[in-house]
Amino acid sequence: MNIMKLIDLYILKRYIGTFTVMILLFIPIGIMVDLAEKIDKLKEKEVPLSSIFEYYVDFTWYFANALFPIFLFLSVIWFTSKLASNTEVIAILSSGVSFFRYLRPFLLGATFIAVFAFFAGMFIVPNSNKGFNDFRYKYLVKKEARKTDMVFQQINNNEYIYVNNYDPIRKQASNFTLEHFEGNNLKFKIKARRIRWIEKDSVFRLSSYKKRTFLEDEEVYETKIRKDTIFDFAITDLAPVNYIAETLNFSELNNFIKEERERGSTLINNHLLVRHKRWSIPISAFILTLIAVAVSSFKRRGGMGVNLAFGITLGFLFIFFDKIFGVMVNKSTFPPFLAAWLPLLIFSLLAFFLLRYAKK
């Protein structure tokens, strides 16, 4: 094995090892801070310990995925600054190795992390997001805050539904109306004071059920105190909560977005942003790695502390841009594609100029 392969292996081990240690150090801190904030509510609601344990397993994936870019950025700056302070970087470059050849093990490490982040984001994190958000809505969010008012949906080519106060945890809504059209003619209309999904029987239960059927020359009226029936929609179609896209894997998310587009959902941009971020977050591993290496590969006055301070500033700036653009998508018509990829474009330009400076 030649000397460069040994150096590549050495840097790659430090890259993966430091990132892993960074994750393992900060996740318990995040759990303790979150638990300290919520412990009073958990005691008040008498939440079972098993549910709390499951919540923090899901929280671990949620927390790591949300702060993945900054963990990676800081870990690369940390170990690269140590290499520079020990004059190891100078020794490598003065031996005739080009700066871009020196970058190879860093990019290989970024590839490993990006591939893992991609598959975790597509298939593991969505399931954890579901448990995390379901727990919050069940035990921590006020009942009034979790309900969705005044919902209108077209569920297929012929039917429209209306509901008030949809509760995603109890899977019920009030003032339900379903209208069935054939062409421009209303064929029947169903109303109920409350609709609820009964999981064990896989049926909808309607309270104060009323149905009006319109024939050519007469009208048929039907009423019941309670009626169990099935419809051509899922209970979540009444009013999809804004986090539902985060709980779906790759194929489920694509199908969901297709259905939401057909229904003209007002949350379609939120769902598209989630899909774009499934791709953009893994790509950020390469850009942030390049910036971190360019910033910390050489000794500076003030030592490692200056590099870390600069790294923390840039890392939180990246998170800031990501959150700001996300809010713009939620509150306006800002394109989801730009919201997901514009921060990467900005930091790609920064990486280009920093690498040019570092090479000199």
C-alpha cells in the first residue's frame, strides 16, 4: 500500500469517526434539553414510560436529520483543524500532493455520509417523523391547535366533501357533507353531525346521518341516528395535516403528491418542499465538506478556536437560510424548488471562492 493510500485511509477514518462522535455527543444533549422542557406536561398527562421511550427513539432520528448539516460541518472543521495544528496538512501538501488530490478522502467520506443520509431520509426518518409528530399532537399540542377548520376537498371526479374541526389524532370531524355529481347534476347529498373512522372495523361512523337522493321527478330522504359505511377516501383525506409528507417513504410521497395535485390541495408546496429536501440534504454533505476543508486546512492566529467560531457561524447561517426559505414556501407562493436548492447554490459559490483561496 503506497503512502497516499495510507493517508487517504487515515483521513477517511478521522472523517467518519469524528462525525459519529459528534452525533453521539449532541443527541443526548438534545434529548435532555427536550425532556427538561416537556417533563411537566408529560407528568400532567401521565404519559406511559414506554411511549416516552418510543418518542425519544423517534426524536433521535428527527433531531439528527434536522441538524445533520451542522454536525457534519463542525466535525470536518474540528478534525481538519487538528491536522493543520499538527502540521500534518503542510507535510502532505509539501510532499508534492496537489490540493485537489488532498481533497479526495474528504469527498469519499462525504459520499458515505450522503448515501446513508439519503437512504435514512427516504426510508427510516419518515417512520420516525410519524411517531414523533403523533406523540406531539396526542400529548403536547393543545386540542384547539391540532384541529383544522373549514376543509373542502374534491376526492374524485364526481364527489366533494366538506368538514369542520378535523382532529387527526382522534380521526374525526364535525359537520360532514358529501355531494355526488354526475355532470352538472347533483345526484345525492349526505350530511352528518360527526364523522369518525373506526379502525377495528375499517368503516366510517356517521352520527345524525341524513341523505337526500335526487331522482328525475322526486326526492328521497333518509335519516338515521348512526350509520356505519365506507367511502371512496381515507380519513386523512378530509384534511391532511401539514406534516404528513414528512412521514411517507419515497414511493408513498410521490403518490401522495400526485393525489394532492389532482385535488388542488393548498398544502402542495409544503409537500413538494419535503420531496426536494430529501435530495438536497444529502448533497449538502459535499458542499459543506469542501467549505470546511478550505476554511480549516491551514494554521491561523488564534488556533482551532477561530476555525470553530467561523464554522459555527457558517453552519447556523446555512440552517437559517434553510428555515427562512421554508417559511417563505409555507406563507407565500415562493417556489419549493428554490427554497430547497438556493441555500446550496449560495454555499456552492462560497465553496468555490474559498477553495480558490485555499489552493493559493
